[in-house]
Amino acid sequence: MSTYDNLDVNNHDSRDPNPWLAMYLDSSIPINDHTKLALMRDNDSRSAMYLLPLVRFWSKLMIFFIHVFKFFFPKVPNSSRMLHRILAWGLKNFVSKDANLLIFRHFHVGSEIMQFIAKNVDGVEVQTSPLKPRDFEDIKDDLFLKHDLNLYNFVINLNRQLKDKKIGIKGKRPVDLSMITPDRFDHIDFPDRWTNILDLRSAIELFTPFYQFFLTANDFVRASNSLQLDETIGIYTSQILNTPGHLSLVNNKHPMVPETTYSAAYRLVLHGLAAETLHAVLVNIKQASFADGVIVPQV
């Protein structure tokens, strides 16, 4: 059990139960235990309780004014390089250790999910560009922008081949799970100084206006809409595994009916959770295959 006092079951008070302890102990949703602990600690942090409401108000206000500015100047400024330097500096100096783990882990998890789909759709060959940052310097290489572009390009390239060959998505057998790793992705030495206090949602709310300002209007809207591609990726995986029930884990839905960009920060957290649960499903299948003596092909 966690050594974090608020999430220690031994400190449970039945007259004042901690909701995040209940969520941490609950096993109804598949998710890596280390990730779950980091997320629940993040939810239970003082930053989430006291800073988040203020940061969220400031973020919505800034998004509105930048939206007006971008209406007249949709491509000014356009500096992904400056944006990612600000993001790298902010993450390193002001974001908590738990939140940084969740952010960095997302790129590893997302890359492995796309590799899984690319390897297991029968009849097509789709190249992927895995993004697996190892330190804050890797962020400066347009990491967040590339993440969004990779997702859209993957969907386009996959479906272009399916349409050209007049086939649908059908999973290969046996399923190749060699790219899926149970690694916790906590090999990075995240800073834990007194300034590293921002929880995940506060950090996202704080950085969203910078993302909107430094990118073109098209880049920002595309990034916001990409969050709803969770449903698309979930459908691909369910078709490969022939397990439609897993789609119940997807919360960001309906990519053909986009949400407003004002909700991008909240949906980004849901996007991260959807990726984590889907990855956990694949990890569980891989571990069960080894336990049953099924050999998973290697790359």
C-alpha cells in the first residue's frame, strides 16, 4: 500500500472517507497501479484543491482574449520552438513530480498503442513515429505538436490503405504485443523542489493559453479536436481484438462533432486516462498470454 498518508488504508476514517483512497482501491477500471497512485495523489494535492479554481478562471479568460486576437491574426505568432521551450521550462520548474510522470508517460503509452494498431491490422503496412521523451530537452523538439500531427497522419495513412485495398480492419493472429511494455516509465529523475507544486490539471490549464497563442489557429483547433480521436483509436483496437466492450472506457467521443476549445484542458486529462486504460488492457492481455504459455512474437 502507498506510504502517502492520505492514501493509506490504515488511515481510513469511516466518518470522513477520502474519495481518492476509494478511487485508488477500486479495481473496476484497468490502469497501471503506479500511474493510478500518481493520479490520485495529484487529485488530492493542495494545488488541485486551492490553485486549480484560480488557474482555471485565468485560463478561460486568456483563451477568450487570444481567441479574439487569433480571429484577426490567425497565424501570428507562429513559433512552435518558443512554445516548447516555455513548456519544457515550466514543466521542469513548476510542475509536480507526479504530474510530470503522468505527462511523460502519456507519450510512451500513446506511441505503443499506435505501434500495436499498425502491427496488427491485417493487410496494411503503416509506419509510426514513436515519441518517447527521456528528459525535458526532448520536449523542445516540438514534442506536443508532433504528438497531434502523428495521430492525424496515422489515421489518414491507415484508412487510405484500407480504402485503396477495399478492406476493413481485421486483426492478425496471433496478436503481436511485442511493443507493449509494463514499464512504469518512471526512469526520468523528475525534479521535486519547493517550486514543483502544480498538479496536472492546473498545469494543463496554465499552459493551454500559451499553446493557443504561439501556434496558428488551425494548429490549436486541430490539437483540441484530436482529443476526441480516443473513440477512433478505441474502435481500431476493439476491432483488432474483437472486444467491443472495451469501448465503454472511452470518454472523449464523437470526433465528427467537435467540442469547444474552452474544454480542451479537461478533455486532455480524459484523453490521458483513456490511453492509460487502453494500454493497461493490452498489458493484461500480454501478461495473460505469457501465463498461458502463448508466445508473443518479437519485433
